[in-house]
Amino acid sequence: MSVDNEKMQATWQQFFGPNLGYIQEQYEIYSQDPQAVSPQYRELFAQYGAPPRTDASTTSNAASELSQGNAKAFDASMLKKAIAAGQLASNIRAFGHLAADIDPLGLSPQASAEMIEPATYGLTADDLKLLPPDCIWEDAPYAFNNAWEAAQKLREIYTGPIAFEFGHVHAEEERKWLNKQAETVIPSTKLLASERESLLRKVLEAEQFEDFLQRTFVGQKRFSAEGIESLIPVTDEIVHELTNDGARHIAMGMAHRGRLNVLAHVLGKPYGNIFAEFHNSPNKNLIPSEGSIGINYGWTGDVKYHLGANRSVQSGQTAETRITLANNPSHLEYVNPVVGGFARAAQEDRSKPGYPEQNLDSAASIVIHGDAAFSGEGIVAETLNFSNLKGYMSGGTIHIIANNRIGFTTESHDSRSTHYSSDLAKGFEIPIVHVNADDPEACILVARMASQYRTLFKKDFLIDLIGYRRYGHNETDDPETTQPLIYKKVKAHSPVASLYSERLVREGALSAEGADQIKRDVVNKLKTAYEQVKGQEQRNPIQQSHPKEFNPAAPKPVTAVPIEKLRQINSNLLKWPENFKVYGKLQRILERRADALNDGEKVDWGQAETLAFASILADGTPIRLSGQDVERATFAHRNLVLHDSETGDTFCPLHALPEANASFAIHNSPLSEAGVLGLEYGYNVYAPETMVIWEAQYGDFVNVAQVLIDQFISAGQSKWAQRSGLVMLMPHGFEGQGPEHSSARMERFLQLSGEENWTVAYLSSAAQYFHLLRRQASILNTQEARPLIMMAPKSMIRNPYVASPAEKLSEGTFQTVIEQPGTGPNAKRVERLVLCTGKVAIDLAEELDKTPDIDRDWLHIVRVEQLYPFPKQEVKAIMDRFPNLSEVLWVQEEPKNMGAWSYMEPRLRELVDTSKVTVSYNGRPKRSSPASGYQQIHVFEQQFIINQALVQKKKTAIKSGR
Ligand SMILES: Cc1ncc(C[n+]2csc(CCOP(=O)(O)OP(=O)(O)O)c2C)c(N)n1
């Protein structure tokens, strides 16, 4: 036997039983494609060719001891072990995170690591040493001698400072990519010396910035990032990666924690500006804010840790990336949908008719969450649900949970039922990586992975960055009162910058002197910036722009559209592709619109809306309309997306309109109010030239989105100079449908009205709607831009009293008040002025028509179409026409503690001489629930209100003998 032959024999004799079967299988793969097997097998087969067909191990040491009978038993047991090894491997991948090194303070009880122990599967180290590495890790990129070595490496990867959770990601391609990143790319990536040095500088900057503020501005709150400083380089890395990948807009949202640090080091806000804000913020112990004692005044309309910022960075020769940190209210997580709206708006080209063209590469978003807030606040789920919805997605948000393991004073075991704060994201198949914030290098690698995943797959990714909180909830809180044990550990724990600095010195990447020098540089930079602002304590706070006073005398925009143009648009809107079969019933309804602009005909609410949209598009203003079932509309009056009754294909006439000069987006929204309203608000803020309209299913449901209304839509301009021209349509009206389908809670909007923050309207005609929509479109992106809050109609949609002749659209403009035709012709005789708004005005008009013979010269009725800003001059001018006026009566269908009464009463009193004129109320009494659940009661009450409004007081008294 030649030496080579002997070697070959000896080699093959190592393989017997299932091992031999395995090696034969590998050879078959190799013979098809040598690259498809691992390098050591490739080498083996190249040298010795095919393995023997039969078990050559009869001569091997191990097998020679076996008789023929027990060889079979041996094979079976090895086969079992090979299968068990496979199970072990897959559970290391799935559950390794439970034993990972992701708990910097060692706060959690060590999770059971049974799932990843060989013994759990009846395996010993020796068993695994007899198995080939591929039993554990097919195509491993490392040269292992056996399965034991492979298992050890796998364990090291999955239980290190990075813990991977991908089991819930079902897309095969993504899982492969994620596993490859976890098992090959990340373990084999070593940061360059320059990258390590720069990383140390960044964690030092984050740490020293907080330290400097702590020492310089004693007692001021800043919600420091200490304990989770790696958040800063992680966010910065993601911003850079996304920018390099072509994003020209990066929208960011975050709460208070670490915000000043992010502003300074990611958004590049100069230290000097931040210090100046602290100077201008004497610590006034007035009102508790954020649950602490003491309040800091920021230099604009909000505390400084809520303020957003913009930054433009040069990317390449010509391109620029705009990075925006959204302004944020205290209300945790509510900024999330707003950021989604920013990103979506940035991605869309709205310049052409049709749906806007979306480019997912052009913008991306990053949202930083708190660990308690992420698992606790429902708005998080609403926003995650956008991630795959065509009208709402923006190609992947990178989420970072700045996980300090505590929410205010509440620990995780009291704040969530799930193991991880991030568990909610699993339902959305979002890859999750937990990473130890004390290992900045691991954090950077994860940041890169997240960015690459977003760029490749255009989907969300979640980084659970686990650190701790060095101070209390804020710096004035004493956390030891409630978490004495945790804070013992915190005090004994070195900050990440020290840990990393020591590591770099230990590993010879940096000299001790070099590390100290970096720290000195960082501190000096802070000191220099401070020296420059010191002594300027009373620097003028930066002024925010405020809209000009609402000026009723200001030129009104032309909102009428020439009749010929309207007719042409109208006929184009009634065309659809030749073979498109509109559902018969709907076709007949739509075709009735063809003649509506002729003399003697009328345009109803739905048609007026479509004509307004069409003419706005013709003027070049894009429109985005979103809300539950808006394509058809809750009350089926819109039907702007037609469905072919045979093929199911869709067609939107506004997309094919030849006159259109801008995009029209219309999307049935998911069943969410807060999330959707937040996204639409954000869209409009970022794309102020776009008419963004949100419609509630019924107005009642708007209170689900109350936070968005209070914190953003009402107050955004005054807190942050953040303009919006958002339109909110909320079906409102008392029609006997019960407590939950009647009221859009107009009283709440009126109570929030101030500083011309928005327009509140409740209209009584289709033409008024047409003009108001067009007026709103004309002020978008101007100093006058403000949200439009509309109580929208329900039954009124089809009420002939509400329909308008064409000339009301082609002439005139929006009227803040409308006088009821037929009442008050003889000014001297008018004693009572009835003021009302919306549907009740139509009820009154109907009632007047029912009783034309009754003398009502003593009465005049005026509809207040625009409630806020209150049309004081117009109402006053009407009152002044009636010398014998003795009563101003506000009539409403809402209960007295709701509707417009509380808002109107003082305003009306101001306009009259109360010694001569009474101001009184006619409507339902005060109630705790808006409307009756009984139709008969509703009808009775409604009729009573109408009668009371139209019956002369004195005469009633005489008649009834009272
Ligand atoms: C909607 C809402 N509820 C309550 C609060 C009061 N609050 C402010 S911070 C905080 C704890 C937040 O904990 P976490 O999300 O873990 O963030 P951390 O402060 O620990 O960074 C609470 C309850 C709030 N700001 N918003």
C-alpha cells in the first residue's frame, strides 16, 4: 500500500455510521458544485476523491470494537445525537438571547440557559466532538474540527453583548441576511483604529456634555443620557449610514431622555446655544413639570428638552441631507406617527396628477423610545401598524429603545407583561437586536446592521439598547428612595467612557496618555463654548414667529370658479375608461351630477366637495385625504375611488382629470384615530403646500386622538412655531343615533381656540363647503396657514336645503355668517335675533317653510358658519340693524354644557347692551352624555328646541295663560 493510499484509508476510517453518510452526502454536493461545501471538505475531496461507499470503519479503532449487531445500535444512537445537535444549534440561535451579556448592571435574575445547554438534548462535549461541524452549522465560515467547536462558537455569538431575535421574521431572504449578519459579518468585523478612537471621543462627548451641564447649571433638569451614552454614537452612525445610502431627509423623533445630547451631537446644535438656553432658564420652583419639583422655562414656547431642530449635512459634492428632530410634547410616544408623516411627505413627489410618486430611498426615519413607554403606550402599536400599509408606510423606521430598565420610579416587572420591552415589535415581524450599551463597539455594529437592513429591505428594525440610568428620572430626583439596590450598583459602576477607554488601552489601541488627551480636548471644547456665552446671561431669547393677527379686513382670496370651468371639470369627472364598469346603482347616482350645474339645479355636498378638490388640483395644490373608509366615505357621498363591478379594478376620476396639476392621494386608513391623525399632521407640517385632510368616521371618535389635538394641532404653532394647515372633517349632528354618533365635541375645539390657532366651522350649505375648502387651500404655506376644524354633515349631506345652485360656487366667497332668507325683512319689527350654527339652522329653515303663513317679522335668524375666529364685526353689524332688538337667543341642539353655547355666551354679551337686550340659551339642558339613546326622545327634544326658537315669548305666555 502506498503512503498516499494509507493516508486516504486512515482519513476515511474516521468516518463511520451517520458520519460516513453525512460525508457521502457532502461529496455529492461537492461533485455538483465544489463551492457549495465548506473549505475543509473541498480540500479533502480534492485530495482523496470520493469517500468509500461502504463503511470502511470496520477497520477503524472505534468500530473495530463493535460487532455487527451493536454497530447498528451505535449508528442509531449517533443519528439521534446528530439530530439533537441540530436542535441544540437551532435553539442557540432562537434562545441564545436569554443568556446574552446584555445586562450591564446585572439587574435581571439570570435567565435559564437550559435551552442552549447540550445536556438538555442528551449530548456531551465528547458526543459533539465525534460529530461533524455541519451538524451544528452548515456552511460555517469558520474552520471547525467538529460539532463541539461549532456549538461553542455559535454560543459565543448568540450570548455575547449582542442578542438577536429574528425567529418571528418569516421572509426567508431576510432571515438569511439577518443570520449571516449575526453569524458572519458582525463577528468578523473589527473597527479600524481610527474608528475606535472616534468612538471613544463620541462617548466621551456624550458623557462630558452631561457632566458639564450638571456641574454648571446646578439643579436644572435635562433628562441626562448618562448610563446610556452609547445612544449618541449609535444614532449618529445610523444618520451617517442612511445619508450615505442616499436618504436626503432623515426624520427623527424622541422623548426627553438624552434629547439635549442628541441635539448637540447628532443635530449639531452649538453648545453655546444650549448653554444660553440654560442661562435664560432660571429654575423656577413653581409648578411641577414632568412629575418633578421645579420647572424650567425654555426660551421659546416650550421647555428645552421638547424642542426639535433641523440640520442640513452635505452628502457628496452636491447632495444635501436634511435631518429633522420633531418637536415633542411630554406625552410619550405620540410623536411617532408625526415622524412617520414627515418621512412619508419627504418621500413623495406631488407635482403630477395621480397618486404621488413615492421614493422610499429618499427619506428615512429614526424613532427613539423609552423602555416603559414603548411597551405601555398604545400609540406605539398604532404606529407600527403603518409599516406595511401602502398609504402610510415610509419604507422602514429604525427604532431605538433607550432602555434604562426603569420608567420614572417603576421597574419593568410592574410596567409590562412581556419579557422584553421590545416584544410588541415581534407581531410586526420587525427584527430585534438587544445590545449592551456598555459595549460601544457592539452598539456601532448593530447600528450599521439596522441601517443596512432598512436600506436593503425598506422595513422597520429595532435596536433595544440596554443600559441604565445614572441619575433619577431627572437630575433633581433622588432615585435611592425607591430603587436603593439598583442605585448601589449604579454608584459602583464605571461609566461607559471609562470602560471603553480602559479597554482600548488594555488592547493596545491607544496609550493611556492618548486617551486622557481625548478627554481633555472634549472638556476644553465645552469650556470654551461656555466662556463665550458666560456674561451674556440675558441674551435675547430667540423670537419665534407668530402668525399675524387675524385681520378680517384682509383681502379675501378668490374662491369662486368660473361656471364654464366648473362645467368642464364636472363633465370630465364623470368620465371613466371605456371598458370600466361602474357599479350600476352608483353610476346612476354619479350621472345625476351631470346636470347639477345647470340653471334650476343644485349641487349637493358630495359634488361640491369633488368640485372643490378638482379645482384645487387645477390650481396646482396637491391633496391628501385619509381616514376610515374615506374612498367611499362613511355616508357614501364621496365615491372617489370607483371599483369595476366585474374586474374589481379601481379608477379615481381625480387622477385622470385633464385640468389637474398636482397629485391626489386618497387612502382608507387603518382603524386608528390618534395614529392616523398624527401621521397626517406630520405630513402637512413637512409638506405645508399640500392640502391634507383627515376625516373621522363619526366625529365622536375624534376624542381617541385628543392628545394629537391638544398637544400638536391646537398648540404646535404657539409652542414651536410649527405651522399646519391640516383639515379635520368630523361628522357631527343630533339625529337620534344615540350618544356615540352625534357629537364631534365642538365645545372642546372652541375651548382650545385662542391666538388664531385654527378655524372652527360648522356650515350649512354645499357652496360654503366649496369656498371654505378653497380658502383653506389658498392659505397653505403662507403666514395665514392654520388648521381647519370642521363639523361635517351627516344627514345634511343629502338635504336639499343644503344643496347650492351653481352660481353660489361660481360667484361669491366664503361667508362667516349667513342670514336666513325670509326672516327679518322689516328691521324695525325685529325683536329676537336667533343665532345658531350648522344642522339646527337647517332644521329651523325647514320649520319656517312648513309654516309660511305665520307672521315671523319679529324674528331674524343668523347662521354663524365660522365659529372661531368669531366673526364679531359681522354679527355686530347685523345686530345694529335692529333698533328694537330685545333678545339674542343662541339655539343649539347639543346639551347646554356642550356645543357652542359656553363659547358664544360671553362673546354675544359683549356685543349687546345687556340692560336692553337679553342673551339667552335654547337647547338641551346640561347632560353628562351628549345625546339620547332613544329616537322618540330625540325627536321630541329636537322639535321642542325648534318650536321654542320660533315662538314669540310674550305671545306664548299669553297663549298658555302663564
Ligand atoms: C403619556 C405620558 N404619560 C405619562 C408621562 C409621565 N412620564 C414622564 S417620563 C415617564 C417615564 C418614562 O419611562 P421610559 O419610557 O422608560 O423612559 P425614561 O424616562 O426611563 O427614559 C413618565 C411616566 C408622560 N410624559 N407621558
